[in-house]
Amino acid sequence: MNYSSLSSIAHERIHPATPKEDAHIESFYSILEKEVIRAEFSSFEDAENTISGFISFYNNERLNSAVDYRTLERYIKMERKHNRGICMSPNPILSRIRGPIQI
């Protein structure tokens, strides 16, 4: 059994070569690839630590144009504070945000 199954996370597949079906995660992977993945790592642990650090930066410090140039953490806290729910935005990217990106 894999992590997704053990964690009750539904696995969703998109059609090949259709990034518009899952644009928010495709955008994240593009940024991850440009800013992190092209580096050379000395070990798996080095890669894991680097990617974990980037994800923390992405969620907590990086300004995101899809949420009016706020951090994802700030956007999520504001939505929860105002009880508006995070998944009610007409923006297709924001409608899929349920929480910070996690490893």
C-alpha cells in the first residue's frame, strides 16, 4: 500500500499533455524545476532537504500573483479568518487551493 492510500488521499490523473487540467500544480512544478531541480545534489538527503526548504519558502515567503501577491500562508489564514472558505474563488487556480503545498 502506498502513502496516498494510507493517508486517504485520492489520486487524480489528468490526460497526457493537458497542463490546463491541473494548471496550479503544473505551475508549481515549473517553478520548482527552474529554481531547485536543476541543481546537482550530493545525496538523496541533500535533495530532500533542499526541496523541503523550497516548499517552506514557497508556502510561507514567496509572493504569489494568483493570490494578489500575498504568500499562500497569508491567503489561507485570511480566508479561514473570514470564513469564506478557500475553495470558493472563481479563479481556477485558487479554486483548487486547499492548503499549503506539502511534500
